[in-house]
Amino acid sequence: MTIKKEDVKYIASLAKLKFDENEIEKFTEQFNEIISYIEKLNELDTSNVEPLAHPFESNNVFRNDELKKSASTEEALKNSPSKTEEFFRVPKVINQP
Amino acid sequence: MISYKNHSEKIAQIKEGKFSLKENVAFFINEIEKQKHLNAFNFIFDDAIKIADKIESKIKAGTAGKLAGMVIAIKDVLAIKDKPLTCSSNILKNFEAIYTATAVQKLIDEDAIIIGKTNCDEFAMGSSNENSAFGKVLNPFDNQRVPGGSSGGSAVAVAANLCDVSLGTDTGGSIRQPAAFCGVYGLKPTYGKVSRYGLTAFASSFDTIGPFAKSIDDIALVLEVISGYDEKDSTSFNDEQKIYLEKISEPQKFKIGLPKEYFSSGLNEEIKKLINNKIEIIRSLGHETVEISLPNTEYSIATYYILTTAEASSNLARYDGAHYGFRSNDASNLNEMYTNSRTEGFGNEVKRRIMLGTYVLSSGYYDAYYRKAQKVRRLLKNDFDNAFNDVDIILTPTTPNVAFKIGEKSNDPLSMYLEDIYTTSANLVGIPGLNIPIGFNSENLPVGMQLMTNQFNELKILQLAKQLS
Amino acid sequence: MRIKIDYKNSPLYSLYILHYTFYILHYTLITSYIRKVKFKIQGLKLLETSKYEAVIGLEVHAQLKTNTKIFCGCSTKFGSSPNSNVCPVCLGHPGSLPVLNKKVVEFTVLMGLATNCRINEKSIFARKNYFYPDLPKNYQISQYEEPICEHGFITIEKKDGSHKKIGITRIHMEEDAGKSIHDFGDYTMIDLNRTGTPLMEIVSEPDLRSSEEAYLYLTKLKQILTYLDICDGNMEEGSLRCDANISIRLKGEKKFGTKVEVKNMNSFRNVEKAIEKEIERQIDLIEDGKQIIQQTLLWNADLEDLFPMRTKEEAHDYRYFPDPDLMPVVVNEDWKIELEKSLPELPDEKRNRFIEEYKLPIYDADILTSSINLADYYEKILRVTNDYKSASNWVMTEVLKIVNEQKIEIKEFKITPENLGELINLINNKIISHKIAKDVFNEMLTSNKSPNEIVKEKNLTQISDSSELEKEIDKILDANPKDVQDYLSGKEKVIGFFVGQIMKATKGKANPQTVNELLKQKLDSKKTFNNV
């Protein structure tokens, strides 16, 4: 699998990152090196192996439907780069009804 | 001159009036200032001295907790209410946590004194502590060299005597490798043994929190305090064994496996020699050693990088300039806000891993990379399960080389990743790993050795380490 | 004049039934007229379009009625001040972790059982990754591979009485997003109170063939949800949301056409209207030889039309993967059985029981079981009276009339079912007449008194005592000799006049049946006497 510059640009758009042409070039190169390394895994036959999601396999970890104290609005907005007294504020969302 | 070997000695000396806790904290703060060039701390908490006063009276009244007066530095990826939480990233440079991580709260509840937050690789991604918005951390043994990473600041804080104990986090070796590079003990516990609540996620199914210390007793004591099930972390587990310090000196004999894959060509000769010397000592103490095989070891790095970058790409999506953290000034529309905030806010290594993780999860590649890696993760787990059917402990080097020079690997990510060869497996299979300092090489740089054991069997490696101390 | 009096004396409920019959007749006439006009206009096209069939699948999101959010202990209360029901977890702060609310699992399994789904023993949560400001983590925790419920169905009953099974592909658990408020100049405001509210997504098979079927399916889902008491089912408030995937194809064709997604329909009627509109649009396009483009359309309820959603530039690639912060959910046989046992009686079962046990007409049973609260109200009446049919009549006419007029829920209705039952008993025991009962009913709408109290207080007890009534009858007959003469000469209709006069004299308390009988006796005896 070879990764092209276009692939890197597409991945960057998904990840909401931007790179200039030089960086894209460098990334594409590093990416190909890393990807060809990780493709090492194809040497292994894993057709009868169950995927392992957690090193410790457990299940049914629940909480009861009980109210816990929420943060105050002030705390919630404390770290916000742009806000009003009650709301987080972001640039207008255009792709909306 | 304040000097003690471990926490119980410290408490005894305070009780005897040899020094006050306040003096002790002041000493550390002074040392941090003196060793500022090491850049181990992102933040120092001035309120530590005031707290020291309070705890000192508790000690004298006999009402203090288990960790009374232990001065602890916290890696800056763990949340402490109303304190900065930056993850050494520009994207969180002005962020203050609104709650406290469970592990830190447990320390505070036992009257430990939190002295500050330590530098680290940005979002715990790195093996050299060169990727930090606060600048690189220097190795106290050789300022031209890296301290290791990602918990470089925490390792240095202990090694340079800037605190008693520190907490780091370990996703692929981030406690054990810097512990090895800095000549201190560093324990990565079993996955789920310590609550991750309040630990800024890098790779959720790998991340663990653990202590650095100069004394194995202090490692045991801190582990005792911070471990256990937490209702706020679905992936934490109840611990059968919670008493470590009391049992650490029991003269247990162990069967120890030496995986041949860990002693092959990539390992530095000097390190190999030092480890072999240690193995001789271990045998002489009456333990049995046996060569074992962990056949899938060569696939661990690839598996590790697929899974951790995938998880990271999603875990780090939240840093976008919308609700908290850094927002680019160049954000006239939503997409620009996202893209520019993230592009300006993240460093290169973080971006590289987000990109890699986004790629392996993207449409059409999921099965080939992510699922495949999850399957290999199972194979690796099987390797270790088989090994632990036969042996109690697996002994390996912690790193193939000693601390490398600053800048030496920063342009070659793959070779940097390959440095993690001996440490990533413990995270992939969720078992504990402990770095033991075993001496110095010819350049007077610390060398470490790793002890691993089966899940929740921390006591075994603590006991062996104690026998070797 | 006389006729009017006569009319008033007839039992009240039949009066209303008459009234409604006229109303329905009127309505039917008008709508059929409108249809005819519409048919004339679209006549040709309708002939053309009958060769197509629509293929519709619905994705329904139901907000679950838990106290707390799906992954944290914040309240799910609607209408709190902005950003007040939030915590590090639902704010997506670094280091926070989700812990699953057990009730969400139980509610979803109940819905799965109620809709004949297979309950998967093991199910897992996945992250759906996309950037949006009302989604603070920039991923939604949902289920993707291995959802909790799969392969179910529900049955809908169409207007013509035929039944149809609608397949349910899957039901899964997920978290809701926050709210974006757009009318702030250059900014969008974000309120994260709703973030993390538990949602159940119910995905249907593309089994629906018309807007009517979609409407019936959705109504049925709501009915089941409210019977289970796990969702409010309020589309206007957004506790129930529905997106439709619509395509058309020639009848007999096996392949699906290009599907269009329709969103933003915030009422049951709007779902029907929007689907209708989209089917027409697609048919028009095909008939005009044009292509259908795969896209998302938004329903504008004010303009009653569909508008394309402004599409995002970049492609969607949600990069689903198992959420490493959460452990699998395992619903073992024991747990499933336990939940099965806790299932309440479901709408179809209740309807059939009403028909069988209470001998109600299908029509009555359908209406009474249309909502669990109405059915409960009805059955509470039956704790007091055994007159099933009268109880049904009272509920379907008087009670529902007020409920609809006042736009209230049956739960808010002033008259308790027990009191209504008592009222029915008063009629059946001939204590009061139907007319008086109606007055008492009206009184009960404003007071807290029981019908017995009202009847006693106002002395409304019906006079069935013959001797007392005979006295009144004699008085009236004596006072109106000319009318008596009319009756005797064969104008039997005047009996109505006499009844009216007696009711007036007794202030409506006379038992009309007794009055009738006694009058007839008296008058007929005069007849005999005259003949002699």
C-alpha cells in the first residue's frame, strides 16, 4: 500500500488539520515508512483469532440511574475561549436548516 | 541536611523533630528552583507549604493518613481541580481542570502534599520528552541527553531529588523507559488497577497511572493507595490484593522467565552485561530462571502503533477550540476554527499520530489495520498467558539503549518508536511492568531492568525488586 | 315548541351521538369533495403515478425517560437554564470517562422485547467520529456492529382493516447531542444540557409503502414506547424524532431506487405530509425523465415543503470503532427473563382483552387503548361500575370531548375515573336520569365533590316513586283538559307535551320511563271511561 499526497490531504481534512506542501511531502514519506512497517502484521494468519478490545475482558459495568451533582454553569464555561453568560459561542454554523 | 531512605523513615524523622515538613517542602521548592534548567516542572504549587503545616500537626496528633507529608509531583496530564491541566500542549495552555483525578484525590485523601505538575511529552506522546510546549526536559545525569518520555518530568523530579515520589502515566513505556533513563523505580500497574478517571486519554485501552520513586517501599505504598475499583471508570477493577508494603519483604522464591526475543541483536552489549550480572544475583538468591519465548514480540510495535494512534485520533478530537482550550484567532467560520485551532495548537508528534490513527480507522482500512491489530493483540496476550502458566515473573531489559542524545531521533519517528520494543507489550496485554535501576554504563548513564508479571500480581515483582534492593 | 321539549327529553348521550354523526357526515362530505377536486386536477397524473410504489424506511430516535444521562449522573430534565445540567463527562473534559446507566439497557431491552426483536447476548458501544459543536467530544458514543436488539417487527392495522408486519432492523443505545441556537448574528450558541441524554435508535426495514403506513408505524411505535413508559413520545418537544429514507420504483421491480433522506419532521402529521410530498416529487422527476439525486432534504413545516440541506464540503467518514472506555453489555438469559416478566400489557394485547373481557366493539377498544393512560382511566372506572359499555360511551364522548377541547392529557382531566364510575352507577340505579347526570358531570368538571355529594346537596335524586309522580300527573292532566281531550281523540303525540310538563314540574328529576308508563295508564283509563 502506497500513500499518496492526496490521501494525506484527505486524512488531514478528516482530522481537521492543515499542512503546507512541504509538510505534506514529509508526512507522506514518513507515513509510507510507518505504514509499510505496520503491514508487517500481514505475515500473521489471524483468520481464527478473536479481536481483543481490552487487555482485561469484563462486562456489564453500570451505574444506577441516580442524580449526581452537576458542575455550575460558571465552571462549565470557565475555560471557554468565547462565551456569553450562559452559552458557549462558536462561529456561525452554516450547514444547517 | 534532610535525608531519608523512604517514607516511613521520613515520618520517623519528622516525629523525632529532625526536620519539619514545612522545611522539607521548602527544600524541594528551592531545589526545583535551583534545577530549573532541567525543566522538570510545568507548575509549582505555592500552597504546598501551607498544606505542609496542616499535615505536620496531623502527624503529631497521630491522625494523619498513610501518605502523610509525602511530597508528590503529578504529571501534567492528570486533572487537579482549579489547577492548570495542559498536557504540555499549547492547545490546553490556559486550561484549568474543574475536577480532580481519582488517583490524585486518593493521594490527597491520605495527606500527601502535591508540589506541582511535571513536564511531559505533549499528550504523553513520545519517548524523549522533546515534544513539549513547555520545552524539553534534560536528563540530570547528562544534560545533553533526553530523560526519556513521555513522563520525563516525573522521572527527573524524583531522580534529581525535587520531590519524594511522582506520578506518571504509561501507555507504551512512558513510566518505565524514563525511569530506566533516569535511574529510578517506575511502576506501570496492571491495566485497570488504577482508575483512569482524570487521566487525559491518549489511548484508552492502554493508559495506566503509576509511581516513580527512589525506594521500592514507596512504590508499594503509593500503589496501595491509588489502586482499586472506581465507579467513575468502567475499565477499573477491584483489587484482590491491596496490601503491598506489609508483604513486600516476604522471602518468596520465584520462577523467572527470560524471553529470548528480548535479549537478541538490538540490545546494547553493556546493558546486556549488567542485566546478566543481576540474573546471577537472582539465581544466587535461590530463584529459578528459565529461557522462554514470546514469539510474537516482533509484531508488538506495529500492533501498538495502530491501536494507540487510532484511539488517540478519537480521544484528541475534542481539542478543537469550541468549548475550552486554545482557539485560533483565525476562525471566521466553523471549519477554520477547528482546523486552525488544531493545526496551531498541536505539536508535530501529536499531529503525526492523529493522522496515522485517522488513516487506520478511515473507511475501507478498518479491517486491514484496526481489527487485524486487535487480533494480533490477542496473539500477544496468548504468548504471555502461556508464559505465565510456567513462570511467575518475566525479566527483560527496559530499553535496548541508554538515554540518547537530544535531537538524535527527533527526525526519525520510526526509529524512535522502535525504542519502545521492550515496553509496549505490557500495555498491549495489560500486565504490570516495573523498572528497577541496576547500575550505570561506562558513560555513567543509568541502566534499567524490567520485571513483568501476570495481571494483578504486582506483589511478586515488588517482592523480587525488594530482594534485589 | 313541543317537539323541542320532546327532543330535550331524550337520553343525553344519544343526542351527542346524533350530533357527532352529523359532524362526521359533514366532514366526510367535505373531504370527499376536496379529494374529487384534487383528483380532477391531478387526474391524469394519478393514473400515471399508480404504476409506482414508494419504499420507505424510518429511523426513529426516542429519548429515554431516565432521571440521569446515559453516561453520567447529570439530570435529563427538559427546560433547565442553559449549560446547567453538565459535568466533566458530558462536557467532554480531558480525563472524564463514561459509565453506562443500567436503566438505559433495561429500557432498550424492554423495547426490543415489545417489538419482537432478538436480544443479542453481547453488545458493544462504538464511537462515531465527526466534528460538530454540539458534540463536545467530537464523537458520539453509539452502537454500530453488535447492537443490543435486532430483527424485530411490529404489526400495523391499515384503514381497510388489513394487517401488515413492518420489520425492525435494529434498536440500539446512544447519546444525544447538545443544542445549537443559530439566531445570534455571526455566532452559534451552544447549550450542552441535552448532551448525553439517552437515546434509543429504532431502525425499520424498508417495508413501508406509503405515507399512511409510515404514519401508522410511527404511531404504533409511540404507543408501545408510552405503554412501556420509557419515552414521552412527544415529537413537538423532540423526545421522539423521525428521519425517513424514501425511494420509489415501478411496481413489481425488485431493485431499490435512489434513496433520499428526509429530516426535520417535528410532528406525526408532518411525517405523513413530508413523505407524501417527497414521493410526489420523486414521481414527478422520474416522469419528467430526470434523475433522483441521493441527498438529504429538510421539511419546512411552515411552508409545507422540502428543502435540500446545505451539504458539508467534505465526505462523511465516521471512523466507527469500539469505544475503549466502555465494557460490553451482556444480557444473559436470566436478565432477559426478568425483564420479560416486567413487560406491561402491550397495546395489541390490551385491545384484544378489552374486546373479549368487556365485550366492547373494536372501534371502542381501539380508541380506549390508543394510549395507556386512557386505557388506565377506563379500567379504573370499571373498578366502580360493571357497565362496560356505558363507561366506554362516557369516555369516548363526554370525557374525550373535554380533553380535546382543553388540549389536556387524560391524566390532567378533572373528573376521577372513580367518580365517573359512581355517576354511571347513579344512572343505572335510577337515582338520577341521564339528563341530570350530564348536569352533575358538568358540575364535577369544576368541583372536587363526588357525584353522590352533588346529587345529595342539590337534591337531584330522581323521582321514581309512583304515588308522588301520580299526584303530579293528575295535576297536569287536570290543568290541561283540552290536551287530554286531544289525546283521547287519537292525537297520541301530545303525550310528549305531558311528559315535558311533568319534567318541568319536577325539575327534571322524574324518571322519564316511569312518567311515560304512568301517563299512558292514566290516559288510557280515561279512554275506557269515556267509551263507557
